[in-house]
Amino acid sequence: MKTLILALPLLAAAPALAQTDIRPAAPDGAMPLSRILATLEAQPDFGQIESIDRERGYWEIEYDRADGSEAEVEIDAATGQPR
């Protein structure tokens, strides 16, 4: 019973801890993110994607290189070209 009483405050706080960052879909005419990622993943030094964030008109992609170093690239959402 004591365990339940101690867990209740954590359960009540769970919705506040959940991520609430909801963003609209990519703008009309934007290149599909899957195509942008495929181009990035085809690079010989590519390791794995760490994070993807959409900013105003571009994608910010953080990834690890095959040698373990970190990289970040900003890609124009419409053209698929680096900024």
C-alpha cells in the first residue's frame, strides 16, 4: 500500500512530463524527408541519425559519422540542398 501512495505523485506528474512539442507538417512543395535522409545515409562516412528537427524552412539533422565523430547539417526543405 505504501508503494502505491508513493507512486501516485509520479503518475499525476506524468502528463506534464510528456513531450508537447507538436509541429505542423512540412510545407507544400517540400522535398520528402525520406529522400533527404536517403541522400545523407548514402554518404560513405555516415553512421547513424541522432536527431531531426524542423526549423523555419529547413531540416536540422544531427548524426554520427562512421568514425564516431558528430556532425550537424541544415537542409533546405524545398530543395534538399545544404544551407
